[in-house]
Amino acid sequence: MATETAGKASGAAQKTAQHAAGLAAKTAGKAGQGAANTAKFVESNVSKVAGNVAKVGNAGANAAQAQAVMMVEQMSSITSGSSGGSSAPTASFTTADQAAVIDAIKPAVKQAVDMWKLSAHFSDLNVMAVSAIGTPGCLDGPELESQIRIHPKIQSLSGLARDMANGIAEGFSDNFFLWQNGVTVPGLPWYPAFAAFPGPSAPPMPNVPSPLIGCVSNRVSKLILATELADTITQALPAPLSSETAFINRVASGLAIGASTWLAAAQVMNVLGYGPVPSFAPPYVPVGPVVGGTNIPAPGHLMAAPSLNPIIV
């Protein structure tokens, strides 16, 4: 039994060491000669590990497995931390870079959302009497990332500052889209005149203005919670910048506060609803409710909304 156990452990040690050697060989192209030397070291010691197993039975099996694991850990540490020579120092994201990014991202986000408002509109609403009903996806609008990136102040940045600004643009745009794509119109009383309309069909009429935040989105947290914005921004950044946690949180908090204020202040207006009145049958039924109506999906439903101003301090 001891011999059989030792044999299994020897095989496990062999496979583990071979896997480690393969990993070192793959890493050698990036990590330099140090990784290749580590792979050779692991391979050369496999026979020693396996030999120890046959001598000491179960105890040797356990020791062999532990020894193999230790070699893998040592190899991983060497290959990840060594480049076969001195590494070039990486540039740092300075305080001046931070100030430049904030100075650029605030007007860029404001301009992008202002442009979005010109095109944003509701479509495919279901109008039933006074109520408007819209399912997720009923709010259409262009993505923000390209509009943020083309702002002159973003274009004037360079190096890590430009990379940081572009990552913020991507992260904010992604979360803004997720919020937008989850927006609904949950039976809001937008068309009081449609409760009893005196005609066979109701012509296009504007909705009763209502706060945008009343158009509930199941992804609103993506836009108004700083932690979720920070996570998305971090994922969009290159490795040298993803560790700038304090600055990322600072920017995400400012964007979240600005978005929360904007959602509460923005008004949905001029959504032209219309539809048939099936029960209209004069003189016996001179009025009736709109049933199965819809809206005209024309841009402008959020043109009167204020600008979204990030509060980044």
C-alpha cells in the first residue's frame, strides 16, 4: 500500500512539476531567461522528488506533493517577478495628470449628455386610457463614449492622462447605456384626456410632463451608485491605471452625484400619444377611452432636461 501510494504521489508530483515547467516555458518569452532557467530547475528536480517517495512511503508521498507545490509556487513567483534583468521604470499618474483629467472629463460628459438629449426619445409605448406603458428598451438614444472622447479637452490630453480619461469615458458610457436600456414607463398617467375621448380616435397629444426618475430602470444603480461606476471604470482602464483606486472613486462619486441630480430634475415632455377609441358609438356612447394606442417616436422628449454636471471635487 505504501508503495502504491508513493507511486501515485510520484505521478502527481511529476504532473505538477511538468505543468509548472510548461507554464515557465510559456512565460519565458515575456519574463526572459529567468523563467526558462526556472523551468529547467523544476524539470531537473522531478526525479529527486519522485525518488524520495519510493524511499519513505506515505510520508514521502505527502512530502513529495508538498515539495512539488512549493516548486510551482517558487516558479510562479520568479516568472512573474523577474524579467531576466532590470525592468524599465513605469510612468506615474501624477497630481497634475489628475487635475487635467478632471478639468477635461467634466465638460466632456456634460456635452455628451447634452447631445444625447437631442436624439433621445421614447418609442413603442402602449397607451391605455390615461396610462402610458413602456417596457425595457423603450428609451432610445446614442452611446456617449465617442462624444466624450472627441471633446477638445480630452483630445488635448496625452499619455496616462489621456488613457485615464478614455477609460472614464468608456465606463460611464457603458453604465449610462445599461441604465437607458432598462428604462420603463410604468403606467404613468400621461394622457388624462384619453380617459373619455369624444371621437373614434384620439389625435396626437403631448404627455403630462413628469420626472425622468419616474421612468423606472432596473439598472439605475449602474448610474447613481459610485461603487458600480468605479468598478466599470476600473475594468476599462489599462493595468498601470487600474490601481489608482482613490482617484477612480473620486471621479465615480462625482459622476454618480451629478447623475442622481440630473435624473430627479429632468422632465419627460412632448411624448405625443394617440390611438383608437373602440367603444365610441354616438349618440349612445359619445365618449370612450383610448385602447391600444401608442406614441410618435420623434426626438425631443428630453430636450428640456438640464445638463448633467459631474460634481467632481
